[in-house]
Amino acid sequence: MKKGEVQKILDEFRDKVIAEAKQGLPRDTGGLAKSLKSYVKESKNSIQISFTMNDYGFYQDRGVKGVRSGQSLSGYQFGTGRGKKGGLTKGINKWVQRKQIQFRDKESGRFLSYEQTARTIIRSIWQKGIKPSMFFTRPFEKYYKRLPQQVTEKYALDMVNLFNTITSENFKKLAK
């Protein structure tokens, strides 16, 4: 492979992963889609590749186990003390108000406040967790499998190790 060919292949890989990951996201404010970024660089004996996104994107992709049920593909779990405190509460409060969602009280039939509605949703998420969407994982694995064999042989890439490195490095940044 000529110098620069690997860079072009990896740039194409990056662009396809990000484009397809964005397609797999729900259409809300677009904040998570806008935050998806990547850096790719070929060096003489190695490559550098990283993907970044808003903190909550990793949890949406890999899922979060609730305190009673649910699953996470990366061991994320509510109540473990990882991540930012109050991030779920702030995000759900803003979302409920932006979408103007208000539940009704069972007995009186009156609308609950946005804050009460948000608390109900947060309690449910806390208990049941967040189902893995794999909006990022699926395209990453799909396009990784399509990388030319010469690239993977040249750099002795191991998809599982590469993916775990990318997600764990980014998760370490989140915990700080």
C-alpha cells in the first residue's frame, strides 16, 4: 500500500461510521449528533484513531443497568457513583419541558408539573436502566469488518481491543 492510501481508507472509515451513527440517533435537538467527532492519523508504524461524543452518548450506545433490571454492554450501572452527578436529572428536566410532556395524576386527572413528570421518568429509568441502542457500535463494527485486510494486517489491528480502547479512553475522560 502506498503512503497516504491508509490515511484515505481510515478517513473513509471514520466518515462512514459517524454518518451511520448519526442516522441511528433519535431526532431531538441534534446535540449528540453534532458532538460526534473523530480523529484519524497514519504514522510510519502506527495509526491513531479516536471517536468522541457528548458524555451521555456512551451510555445510550452501550446501555445502563438499572437498580432492578436492564443491561449494559459495558458494565455501566446506576448507583455505582460513576459519571457526573445529576446529569440524568438535568437532561430529563430539560427534555420534558422542551417537549412539553406532562403526565396526569391518576386520582384527580390533573396535569403534573414538568418537574413531577420528569421525576416519574427519572425513577423509571433509574429502576429499569437504559437499553443499549448500539447506534455507534453497530456502524463501527460494520465498517471495521470492511477495512481492507492489508490495513488490518499491516497494523495488526484487533477490532475488540481497538473498540475497547476507544470507548475506555473516552470513558476515562468522562469520569474526570
